[in-house]
Amino acid sequence: MKSVLGLLLIIITTANYCQTKTAVSTKELVVGAAQFELYLPTLQGKNVALIVNQTSTIGSTHIVDTLLSLGITIKKIFAPEHGFRGVADAGEHVQDGIDKKTGLPIISLHGKHKKPTEESLKDIDIVIFDIQDVGVRFYTYISTMHYVMEACAEQNKQFIVLDRPNPNGDYIAGPVLNLEFQSFVGMHPIPIVHGLTVGELATMINGEKWLENGMQCKLTVIKVANYTHSTPYILPIKPSPNLPNQQSILLYPSLCLLEPTIMSIGRGTEFPFQVIGYPDSIYGAFTFTPVSTEGASKYPKHEDIKCYGEDLRNATENIRFSVAPILKYYNKHPSDSFFTSPSFFDKLAGNNILREQIKQGLTQSEIEESWQKELDAYKKMSATYKLYSN
């Protein structure tokens, strides 16, 4: 039986190797998960756990199904925010369970535990991380990766990142996190838009000894073939329920700062992170009404109330990170009540300075200039960990 599985593995791996070589020669982008020949030999005969979700596909097939078909022993799946199938609401606790399709146990890393327990890893040799990220500090998949790396370092487990492109990977912007404001939406002293793939970030976490007590895990990164940071990349699968398309992914770094304010950014509509509004006609002519949406936004801000504002679905200006949107709407409502959760805003911003700068009436250029020294230092430091050219 083992010889049959071994032969099957060789046949499939060889076929994929030929396809990959063809893709490399034609400069087609090939994600880490699709380069079997670089990591399958390491997995043979080992007990494997995966941190995956709905984006963890090779072509149209989920990596779990592919690895199982190749005879790889998968013992369990660890699920990040939004769950294994990517249908849980933002911030919603994800429950442990059993995957109906494969029968594999699913252990939540967005519920009681953010970090794998010693018990959950004791029967595991190798942990694989294969999730599509969007390159933003407060997008929590990278926080989950941090905690898994830490658990692997503590328990001497091998950690493999199957890298994927960063759709916001062609620039770096925003304030660098002050570690006094460290939280699950900001684990590392990096800018809001950090400009790295998850593989590069994992390399930096290890290299800078950001894990607890300066530990380092046994890390392997399977790089994306034919990728540079200037390579355009449209995600084939939405990375989370409220980032349905490329426009939302590009606007997300800026519009997320409006979440802990009175403004709606379209949760509960068909175009989240592509509109801004409030229930008052002074905010704009465009209207939308948030409604409860199962699997995306059960309790949206201003539920069932008409909001007035602007439609950014076809916007071409300020679609990279900018404080322009929050300055614009704060100036329409210049008071402390604009910030509905000042502490959460400070966690997203990575400091308590930005909120004060907004309240003091500083201009966009004045605010951005205040970040420059730390940004320059970050760019210099992060360049040493880049696995891809600009």
C-alpha cells in the first residue's frame, strides 16, 4: 500500500513539477502551496497540522483535500478568525468542531485560545500555515501566525509557511505600532501597511526575536515563484466575509480606522469597505441601509437605518492608505463623540497620538510627516527580510 502511495506521490509531484517549470519559464505566478516538490518530501511519514481557511487552495482544490489525496497524514486543522470555511463574522468566536467533508478535528484559534496548547500539538511534527493575507497590521491572520510560531518554538515543532502574494505589498504606509498598544489587532512594531508577504513577516518575526522571550521557531518559507512586490495580484477568493473584492482590499487599511467611530463603512451591505455613511443627509447624497447579514455582519452599525455619504466602489483617489477619509468625516462632526471606542481606535492606529492629531486639526501632510522617521527606520530594517524584489 505504501509503495502505491509513494508511486502516486511521485507521479503527481512530477506532473506538478513540470507544470511549475512551465509556469516559471512563462513568468506565471505560482503560490507556495502549488510547489509540491519543495515541501512534500518533508511531510512524508510525518504528522501534520494546518492553519488554513477558504483561501488555502491550489487551483480550485483546497490544500487539505490535495494533501489527503497524496497520502499525507493530517491530524487536525487550526482555524483563524472567520473559521475554517471563512463564514464567521468579524470578531466572532470560532468554535471547535469536526469538518464534515474530511472528518478532521478543527481547533479554533479565535475563541478560548489564540495560541495552540501543548496538548493540541503533542502529536504533531510539522505545522503548515497557508492563508491569504492582505498586508495590513490589524488583519488578524498574522496575529494567529505569530502565536502558532510561538507555540512551535516552545514545543520544538517545525513551522512551514506556504507563501502567497500581498495585494497591498507594493508600498509601506501609516504609523508604526507603539508596543504599549499591542493587542491581537496589532502584535508587532510595524506600520499599518507593512509591505511584506506572510513568509517575509514570519522571517522578520523570527529574525527580530519578537516571539516571547526572544524564542525562534524552526521556520521554512516556500516562496511564490515569479513574484515581486510590484506584481499586480487579484485575489481569486475573498479573504474574509467583508472584503469581497479588490477595491475593498485596497480601501480596507484606510476605512478600518472609521470602524470605532460613528461612521458606517458598509458592513451589512453588498459593498463593505467601499462606502462611508451616517444617518444624516449632511454627510452626502449617496445612500445605503445596513441590514443584518448572516455570515458577514449580524449586527451592523446603524442597522435598518438609511445612511448618507459617499460611494467609493469606483474611486481611484485615496485608495491606498490615507488619513484623508477620517479627517474628512471628523471635520463634519468635530467632537469626542465621533470616536465611539477611543481605546479600540488607538489599538488600530497603534498609538494614541493619531486620535489627538485629528482632534487638534492637524492636516494630512502634518500627520504623515510625524510618522516619517519611524517609517524610514522600519523600511531599512524590513528590507533585510524581503524574499522578493520590489
